[in-house]
Amino acid sequence: MDSTIEEMDGQELEEAIELLCCSKAEELRLVGYEHVTSKDVWNCISHKYEKHGVPQLHQLVNDILSLKATSFMNYMTLSAYRGSSF
């Protein structure tokens, strides 16, 4: 990927974020959470952006890559109690 962030269009940016979420989902599967998908990871991360909007790209990337399994499971548990669809 030779292009810089400024040169990325919306589709390329979405694909890059999807790859990050896939990577984090794979990491969570490696530690025992077998059914985690990239969509689950994105829903967990984006949940905290509902009130204030999506942050700058560097913060978004950091939030995805630094997501801990315990934080993810807390989100999934609370979503299940609320009856939210993942």
C-alpha cells in the first residue's frame, strides 16, 4: 500500500480498518474466543464513538489494536443483557 492517508479514498480507508478489525478478531480467536468476527470488533470499538463521533484516524487505529479481550467480553456481555444485536 503505497498511498498515504491523505491519498486514501473512503473505500481504501474502510478496507484498511476492516483489515485491522480482522487482525484483532484473529488475535482474540487465538486466545480462546473462537467465534469473534471483525464485525464484532468494529461494533465494540465504534460503540464508544456514538456520543462524540469517530475520532481521528490515529486514535481509531490505536483503539482497535489496543483492544483487550476483557474489554471486548465486557462489551459483548453488556450488549447481550441489553438485547442488542451484534
